[in-house]
Amino acid sequence: MSSVGEKFKQKLLKIAANTALALAFGAIGTLSSVILTSVSESFGFYSWLVFTIVGGMFLVRVLQDVLTIGDKTVGVFLSRLGIQQGLSKRRIAKDLIYIIATILATAAIFPFLKTLYTVGIVLQSTAILIVIGIIFLFVYDITRILYQLLQEKATAVTNWLVHQPGEEMK
């Protein structure tokens, strides 16, 4: 069985390889778009689109590995902050950290999307909608956890009130 350090190294190598492949497909897509536009404008666009989609698939794999590493890192960070009691408090803290990371990652990507002119505006709008959806999912998870906590506390208080000896309700 491999140690945590070896798994971390493997994830970092996968991140580097997938990032390199995504950048390579992005460069090939841009280059083929420029070259093939002389043949046909639509052919150049479709080749760019295909290479960009393939590069995007590699970026999704990078994101998956980054989230795996991020989850472990956030767990260590929260443990050092002393947030260990109860799974729900830890999960709420992780969701809040993921919301902040999502917003920061989107803010970092926006300048690159702006350079793509007309397509960049569409991609920016799409990115905003995706980020809002992701944030809504995290907020939903937080509210669901808070609801469960509130329901448990209300049940405990109700049980305590019902089982009070010597007092009758009028």
C-alpha cells in the first residue's frame, strides 16, 4: 500500500500531465484554426471547437485531481483550526472554503476569457452561470446541514419538554 506522500506525488504528476495535454490541445486548436481558416472559415472554427473540447476534458480531469487534493488539504487546515467536533461543522466549513475558492478561480479565469473577443463574452456569461449554479449547490448543502442540526435540536428539546416529571401541560 502506498503512503500518502506517494499518492500526493502521483496526483501532482497527473495534474501536470493533464494540464500539459490541455494546453497542447488548446495550442493545436488555435494553430489549426488559424491555418484552416484559409481553407474554410467554418472548417477552422469547427477544428478549433473540437480541440478546445478535448482540451476541456483534460481540464476536467485536472479539476477532479485538484479537488481531491484540496479536500485533503482543507481537512488538515480545518483540523489545525480546531474544527473537529461533528461532521456537520466540518462540512459547512469545507463548503464555505469551496465557495471562496470557486469565486477566486472564476476571477482568475475572467481576464483570459476577455481576450477571446466575441466568444469570450459568451464564455464569461456561461462561466458566471456555472459558478452561480455551483455556489447554489454549496449553499443548498449548507442549509440542508443546518436544517438537520436544527431538527435534531428541536427534537431533543421536544423530548425534554415531554418527559418533564411532575409538570402537566394545561
